[in-house]
Amino acid sequence: MDFAFDARTEELRAKLLAFMDEYVYPAEAVAEEQRDRLASPWDTPAVVEELKAEARRQGLWNLFLPDAEYGAGLTNLQYAPLAEITGRSPQLAPTALNCAAPDTGNMEVLSQFGDEQQKKQWLEPLLAGEIRSAFAMTEPEVASSDATNITTHIERDGDEYVVTGRKWYISGAMNPDCKIFIVMGKTDPDGEDIRRQQSMILVPRDTPGVTVKRAMRVFGYEDHYHGGHAEVVFDHARVPASNLIGEEGGGFAIAQARLGPGRIHHCMRLIGMAERAIELMCRRAVSRDAFGKALAQQGVVHNWIADARVTVEQLRLLVLKTAWLMDTVGNRGAHTEIQSIKIATPRAVVDIIDRAIQLHGAGGVSQDFPLAELYAGARTLMIADGPDEVHQRSLARRELKKYL
């Protein structure tokens, strides 16, 4: 196995690392200052738009899309080290490159399953970074870890579909630039095949009957940079029948196609989050004294840093292997590895960030360092895109099947 990056990856890595040093890291404090002066906390700070313009000028735009017609045409293996770099500043860097969830997954859905009109109306402005989007799947009244449980109805009525249901933790929905929802609901709730009951449909935000009720907090954060996580009610919202994505009953399959790349993108960025935590841990250790000597001379700190480095190197290899398999044998062929990284990466990164917080003391849980937000983001990913236990259940069944 060749562990070296190819020439294009190396070129983009160099450009991206320079972009982070010159533009993104300095913009972190600026964005916070600007946000405090905004009329609405959900408005986008001016510096973010400046970052997007510069990233586009440098060709660091839509790097996540493997289809060269719409994106950079990179393989998963090429994109992995780039996504890792953006994970070092997860609030700004992915958005600056137009590589932030949930837009990435929604653009993938539209590029793979949307018709020409849907692509023109919604995909093109998303690719251009002119609008944002949301993916409405999770519901508060059922265990959404089992996607077949969803209760939102999508009922055909002549040339229209009527959407009725309640969703929550709908990422990006508080952003005023969020113009379109991809909604998952049931078109055939009594169908024999429980994985053919669901469909996906495009619902514009300004559709009568659509109400964004409130922002949901995550560990006390409202995640302003990514447009929050909202509770959204669809009360007999009518949209044209042409807004259906693909065919009736195809929603579950589309969701699986969407979530596979999304999971690995999260894991790629988590590696970068862990690297940022290790860097902060080391800087803190050499700059602070306790009980007569530097923290960097304390044995327990040595253990934390060494264990963190070993863990990150292990995780990176597993993520890269998964990316390579997705490129060579497809998402189905990489099923075991996708589930493995989804289980292993957030869990391990949470532990690394937790150690970094401990080393920073009160500062670690404050707004003066990014660690608290990094922790909240990493811990949430043990639930998002399928809780760890769902992936453990599926992975164990695949292993046991070999012996039955």
C-alpha cells in the first residue's frame, strides 16, 4: 500500500494549509467580534463571505464532490487529507470552502438523484454558495435512530404533494440563507416493505405551512455558523409533484447513499479537530507551571499526549483505508469500514479533546479556547448520522453472519 499523497493532493494540501494560516485562523476572532454586532445571531458575519470569495478565487471550492461536472472531481482518498485540515477550524473552514454539512450531502443527493429542473433551481445556487439548505429527517416523537420509524406524511393530491409532520435538530434551518429543505417522509405508510415506504421531497422554506419554530441547542450552543439546529413543523405544506426526488419509495435508499459519504466526511474533519486539540494541549503544557515544574514535565501529561498521537495515527489510517475502499469497491464494499470509523472516530476524538480541556483547566470550558465547541461537536457525532449503537449492531451482525 502506498501511503504517499498524489501530486494533486499535495498541491491542494499546500494551498489549503496556507489558506488556513493566512485567512481562516485570523478570521476566527474577527468572526466572533462581528457576530456580536449582528442584528440577528443567525446572520452571516462579513468575514465569512470574504473567506468564501478568497477560497473560490484560489480554487479551493466544492472539493467534496467527486463528480467533476459539479465539484473538484477528487476521489475520497484525495479529499480525506483536505477535509482533515478544515476540521482544525470546523466553524469556519468547511463553510469557507462550500464544503459544510448539511449542504454537502444535499448537493450530493441533487447531483445523483435530482432531475434537470431540480438541479437548475436548487443545485446550481448551492454549488455557487448563493443559498444554504437543510435535511429534514429526524423527528422528536419517535426513535429516529431507526429511520423506518418516521411519521411525517407525504401524500399525493392531484398535481401536488402535501407534507405534514414535525422535525427537529434540522441543521442549517435557522440560517436566513437556507432556502430549501429536503424532507424525508412516508408516501406509503402501510407498504409491506418498510424500506420502500419513505420518499424524499423538496420543500422551499417559504412554502405556506412551513414554520421554523425554534433553535435547538447542543450542549448549550446554538451553532450560529452552520445555521443552528431547528425544530420545523410542516402543516399541510403543498408543493408540486415535480418536487419529489427520484421515485416514490426511494427515500430510504437515497438516505443511505447520502449518509455514507457524510459519515466519512465527518470522520475526516474529526481527525483535524483532534490535531487542533493536541496542538493546544502541547502549547499549554510548555507554557504553564504547576507544583514546581512545567506541565510538560508531568508524567500524566506525557501519557495524554502520547496516547493522543497514537490514537490519531491509528484513526487516520482507518479513515484513509475506508476512503480508498469507497473509491475502489464502492460504498457497499466499504460498509464495514464506514461503520468502523463512525464508531471509533468520534469516541476517540471526544477523549482527546477531553484531555485537552482538562489540561487547560477553567480555560478549557471557556469561550477563550475552541475546545468546548470542539467537544460539543465531536460528542454530538456519536449520535448524529446514526448512533454508535446502531452501527455496532449492524457491524456485529455482519461479523456473526460469517459463522452461521
